[in-house]
Amino acid sequence: MPAPDDPVEPAEPPVRLSLPLEYQQDVFHELREEDALLVLARGLGLLRLVTNLLHSYDAAGNNLILLVGADDRENGWIGEALAEQAAVSGSPKCRGLKLVNTDLMSVGTREKLYASGGVFSITSRILIVDFLSTLLDASKVTGMVVLHSERIGATSQEAFIVRMYRQKNKDGFLKAFSDQPEPFTAGFQPLTTIMRNLFLRKPILYPRFHVTVAKSLEGKRKAEVIELEVPMTDGMRDIQNAVL
């Protein structure tokens, strides 16, 4: 118990999540508990889940998180969403998304950024160079988030990155995402192959017919259908009779 005269540090504000639907909250908690590959039906808010996951680690502070596989549009969306969530939550440790996607950024600049920590969206080519040159020590990475997992083959750059990461870092987390389930159904054991390339053991599958998804999307009120019938004119009736 602190003495009466001792200053009491204010408690940190809890991390606020913008996940209004039940299935989104279930997926978030599953991903926080253990490493997994999430295959989500298209249109169910994959980037929202990714952003909330990144925000939960960003708000904790002292983390080095790598986002791999994001394109320019996704980087823009995630960056804005992280900034918005940081403003709403009021967490003083949030740093937002930092982009490492150009050769114009010098080696010294990248080294300082990695040392400061935070959430980094980095291209596969630059990340391979920084891993191999030990500019970025894989053992110091808190975790890695991989997008577009359906594209990861045995010889892809992302598979090589994950292999280097896991060889030097056994404790960091790894979360993989995809909202294109079709590639996981073509060929011989595609899901098993991709999970092996990602060094993951658990898949999380959420199709549209999942019980929780269907319940969340139905809502409390069912859609009302109103049918309107426009009467035909005499000319339209003559045309219809001629066609028949």
C-alpha cells in the first residue's frame, strides 16, 4: 500500500476496440490467445480485425510489430484507423503505423526506427535485406502479422521471411490473414501447405454460414420487402401480346 504522501500513478486507460459484431470479438480474442491463420469470408471486415489487433499491441507500448504483405491502399486504411483508435482510446503509448517501403529511407534511419519500436508496415524485399544484414534482429521482434496468406508459396519471399523469423525467434507471435478462401480449396491440401509455409498449426475459419456470423449479420430486425407493381399501358399490353 502506498503511503498517504506518496504520489499515485494514474491508471492507464483500457484499450478500446471498434468491433461491434459478436463474431469479430470472438475472432479477436482467439487471435490474441494463440498464433493462427484466419480465413475470413470476403466482406466481413478483415482490415478492421487486423487494425484492432495491431492497436492492442501498439497501445501496450515497448513492442516491435511487423506488418507484411499490405499494399498501398491497405496501408492507408490501417494507418488512418490506428490514428483514429489512438485518439479515441487516449493511450499515450500509441505510435501509429510507420511505413518502410522505399529504398530512399537510409539504413541509419531504418535502424533508428526499429530501435524505437512500434508498428511497421514493411515490404518483403526490404525486410529480407534487413534480416540478412542483421540491421533488424529477428529475436527482438515482438510479433509479425501477415496479410494475403493465400499467396504464400514454398518459394515466396514471405515464406522465407517467416522461416528466418522463426529460426531466431521462438517466442514472438505470428498471425496470418486472408479473405480469399478460394485458393484454399484448389489443388492438393492447399490449407495444410500454406500453414506449413507459415509455421502455423491452427486455422480459424469463418465462412458466411458460420453460426456466429449469420447471427451477427441478421440483426434484431429482419429486412422488410415491399413489392411495387406498375400497371402496363395499352401499348405495352399490345407488345406483350405480340411477343407471346
